Amino acid sequence: MESIPFYLCRLFRICKRKIVFCCIEGTTGYSCNPKYIAEELLRTNQENKKNEEAFELVWLVNDMTHKFPAGIRVVHNTLWKRAYHLTTARVWIDNSRKQLEVRKRKGQLYIQTWHAKLGFKPTCLDRGESFSRIAYLVSKHDSEMIDYVLSNSKWYDDTLPTGMLYDGPVLRTGSPRCDILVKARNDTTYKAKLRARMMELSGMEWQTEKAAPVRFLMYAPTFRGGSQRTRREVEAGSSFSAFGRLMDSLKKKFGGEWIILLRLHPQLVAGRQGRADAGGKNVVDVSRVDDMYELLAGCDAFMTDYSSAAFDAAVMKIPVFLYCDDYRAYEAERGRLLWDLEKLPFPLALNEEELEDRILGFHEEEYRAGLQELFERVEMLEDGKAAERVAEFLGRIGRAD
């Protein structure tokens, strides 16, 4: 019955310059791959105002308090508004599955950016028996509507048939959200912006020894549970508590004063009141900042368990540590991971003692050589021009119309 609005809205014509964006079913704000595509289109819109080739950009979001730049029409993601705007748009851009009620009509283009490329966690058929019937139906329905999936590697292309139930065309553009990370490798202003932002969020100024720099590590654990039952039971996303020990280890190895940015998974943040109780003045909860990549671009190190953001952070060539104190249990619940964590260049720790050892024993040259071998093996493309490639593709589509 919920699909009826999509059929009724076909009374309205398709607007050939209209693009509708959405992130994680509207639950997050201006973020991820769709954000960086929108940023590039906003830039090209300024150039195209005179020749009437500018796109109309619409963003569906559940929480209307999220901030968006001028030039994007923000729409509350209700059923009827979603039906109207999706049914009348020439292009859809999303980073997660469309709902079962969504219906695509002839003449529309759906670009799926997804919210991970190289990743650890199995999805769709790769999950085996834990892939539920409802999840299969939603995934199949969405994949059958997709026209193009954005890719950053041959490895990702090869995972699509089982990992996404998709065997259609791909656009090897790279990941738009990683463009900022590529640029950050040679631009120190991102670190200055991050320090200013953290002072604003925490209300604190960090005092360091003379000439000792302030450094940042982002800790972004993924969620537990999430077995895709009808009702998801999402457990706490981090059992890690040794932040003081972590900061001491980082200081001994790399010098400086270290600040930990705690970034919980969006599914853990949804519905929470206030901020996580991270503990300690040098631990800042950044879970409610819309775009983690603006923060990550200023970081000096990254730590996670099974988040695909590990591969993204590695684009910056910063140290990436894996803290997986439930490695075997997680595989038993989620399904066998797509990578053998012990064979990746990221130092792996199964407990707090091992994490301290991995940090103190970190070898920069060996790590960078391992990253280079990994990127070459998967044939990865991340050169900071992904959003530009997508915008150029959309421009060609627009001119063809």
C-alpha cells in the first residue's frame, strides 16, 4: 500500500535537471559520498547559471535541524514528500538501500554510491544464513532499480554480485568522500581546522609542553549485533575503556599531546540523548558531527575494529590500528570477514596489552610499503577527483537530455 503515492505522483512530469540525494534512509545529515558529489555540483552550478544548465538539488532528511548549504533544497523525508520528489527527479543519488515501497519510473537514473568500498564486513549473500529474508527482498528490490554503482577498485567490482546482489554497470570514479582525505595529505590547514573545531565542541584549550604539537586519533568502532532481523538489537559499539593507556602509548611513540575523537556508528547514535560518556578531558565525543571525513582529514592516526573507514583513513597514509577484542565472536555472529585481519598492513590487537605493543612497535616504512602493496593488489583508485568525475558524468547526462 505504501507504494501507492509513487504511482499517483506519476501524474507529475520528470524534472530533467532535478537530483534527489539521501543518506542512510534519511537518518543522517549532510555527509558521506552524496555530500561530496553535491559540493561539486554546487560549484558547477555557479558556473552554469548563465547557460541554464544548473541542477536543482534536493536532499531528503528525517531531522530538519541538520545544516545544509545554500543551493540545496532540504525536504522532510516523509512518505508523500519522498514519493513526490523521487518520482519527479531525473537522478537519484543514495548511499544506502531505498525502501521497499519506492518505485522508479522510465527515464530516471539511480546512482548508488554506497557507504563503504573496501570493507571487512560481509553483506547480502556473503552473510550466509544470517542474511534474512526481508533483507534479501529489500536488497534485491533496490539493486534492480540501480543504474550505476560507484567503485574505487577491482576488488569492490568483484564483490558486487554476492555482496550487493548487483551485476550491472559500475563507474570507476573513486570514493567522493575520500577526496578530502587525498587532499589532506599535502594540506596542513585541515589539522588547524580540526583543532579549532574541537576547541569549539569541547570548550577546552589543550595545554602542551613547549613546541609539543597537539595530535588527534579518531576511534570509530562499528556496531554490534545488527543481524538484520525485523527488529535490530544493536549493542554498545565499544568495550574499550583504556583511553589513558592509549594516549600514553601514542605519546611515547609519536610525541606530542594526543586527543581522542570518539566516533560511534550512526546506528548507535540514533535515538541517543546527549553525548557518549567517553571519560577524560582529552576524549571528545564527535558522534553527532554530520561529516566524520571533515574531522578525519585533520587526524594523525585512526583506530577501529571492523569499520571500512580503516581503508579510507589509510588513503592519508596515517597509522591505522585495529582493536578487535571480540574478533572470533564477531565473525560467529556476523559471518566470516572478507579479509584476514592478520594479513593486512594495519596492526591488529586483540586486547589492551597488545594494542600498546602494536603502537610502540609501529614501523612507518614497513606500514607504508604494506599499504602500497594492498592498494596495487586491489587496483584501487583514490586520487581526489571522484566527485569531479561523477559531476562530469551527470553533466553529460544532462546535456544528452
